[in-house]
Amino acid sequence: MTVLIDKSAPKPRHPEKAHRPDTEVKRKPSWIRVKAPTSKGYAETRKIVHDKGLVTVCEEAACPNIGECWEKSHATFMILGDTCTRACAFCNVKTGMPQPLDAEEPAKIATAVKEMGLAHVVITSVDRDDLSDGGAQHFVDVIQAIRAESPKTTIEILTPDFLRKDGAAETVIAAKPDVFNHNLETVPRLYLKIRPGARYYHSLRLLEKVKEQDPNQFTKSGLMVGLGETKEEVMQVMDDMRSAGIDFLTIGQYLQPTRKHAAIDRFVTPEEFKAYETIARAKGFLLVSSTPLTRSSYHADEDFAKLSAARQKRNARNRT
């Protein structure tokens, strides 16, 4: 028997999830719904991104805030390609074997940052376990290209964990981004289910290493809630983060991309998010963003200004 394979058929975005049973997609409560993007500013940002062949996590991760952010010309650029070597249960980014690095990408991003007039830019990436340095040098090249074109632009990076990539983290830290972000994502108990390719204490140690190598760099990390974690577990993660010297904590509601992804355990209420913010501030974070729609780079430019002001205020208080 001859079996015909249709090579023109699109490859599944998440081949590792294709045979998983469907999970229930819960109806979103009123506080989590957003309008479809239609503004002129959104269209202009989209044109710049697509004309230059750039990838953004805004689109790849199906961020609910894309309309608001792109209307203000705020886009989070995703480097190292659009295909991730990990298969996290929560993530909508495509998985598989990535293409070779684009040597022109740093220059393309630097040009886009300049054209968009960004005062603050966020650079993230897929995981590249196939590269010997996990993409660390490419991060450095992007940072340096942006600084050459837009020296006044502050740079925030949201990195992978560089697991088993000796010296990679140190290479990126030495490039001196203004904010070094790496998300812990969830509580340790749920790592095997939600983030199986990562290790909780390795991620925590990465952020601690930033402070050891360069105390002036701001560090930042984020959590998703609504995956089945308890309040006590979230509070323990806050304590772990503070022990590692993390300055800025973001907490947002997990939203299920497809029926093949991890199911939402529940929608956390705005009141609970506010309570988390109060607790986190009491634990000593310089800045906390805790709302249902909070994402790592949501309002990142405004938050950087707040973060800088909070440090100045704390330093002045410590001098008196």
C-alpha cells in the first residue's frame, strides 16, 4: 500500500502536544476580557515589525495586551528565531528544531528601536538548547547594536535559563542590560508538569548570579497564577526571590492558549491579586505588578521609571 504524504500541509505548532487529550477551556470572567486591536498605532507598529521580518513575543505568545501596547509603539522583540527547543505546558510559542541564527537580526532590531523612538525596549527569546551558549552571545550582539543606534534607550532582557551552558549567563550579565529578567513562572511543586525542561533552583540561582556579578543591574521575575498553586506556595516563592535579591516581581493570570495546553485551575480575582501585591511589597520588593493581565513586559517603560525612582528613594532612606 502506498501512503501519500501531503508536504504542503502546515506542520503543527506544538507537535509534542498534538496527541494530548483536550482540556476544558474555561469562559473568561469580565475582568480578564480585552478588545480586539484596531487602532492606527497598532497597525503602524505591526507594519514596522513585519516589514523588517522581526519576531515579537506579543504575537507568538498570543499576549492579551498586544492592542494596548502596540498602540503605544511598545513591542517586545523575540530573538533567536521563532521556534523553541523546550515544550512548556503553558506556552504558545512554536516548538521544534530551530533555524540557524540570523546574523542580521541585531542590526534589524536596532533599526526598529530607533524608528519607533523607544525610550525603553524589552528583548526576549526562545530557548535554544541546540546552541553551545544557549544564544548568550546573540543577546550581547543585540544589546550592543541597540546601544550603538540608540544610546539613550534603556534595555530590558527576558532571558532563557541557560541551563547547562557554562559561562553563558556571565556573558550576558557582562553586557550590562538595565534590567535582567528571567521568569520563575510557577511554584516548585508544579515545575515537572508546567515547566518540565527547567529547574526551579537553577532559575533562582541565575537571578542571584546577576546581583553577585553586577549589583547595579535591576533583576526581575514573574509568576503565573491560576495553575493550581496555593497562596502559601506563592508566598514561599516571594521569599526565595527576595533571598536572591530580586527587585521587581510580576504576577499575572495564566491564560490557556489551546485545548492541548495546561488547563486553567481557576481565575484568580482582582482582590486576590491586590492582596499578593500588598504581601510582596511588605517583603521588600522595590516594585510589584500584580493584576490579572500583568505580563513580563506590560508597561515595562513606565515600570522602569518607577523602579529607578524606588531605588533612589530607598538609597536616600538608607543614607539617613
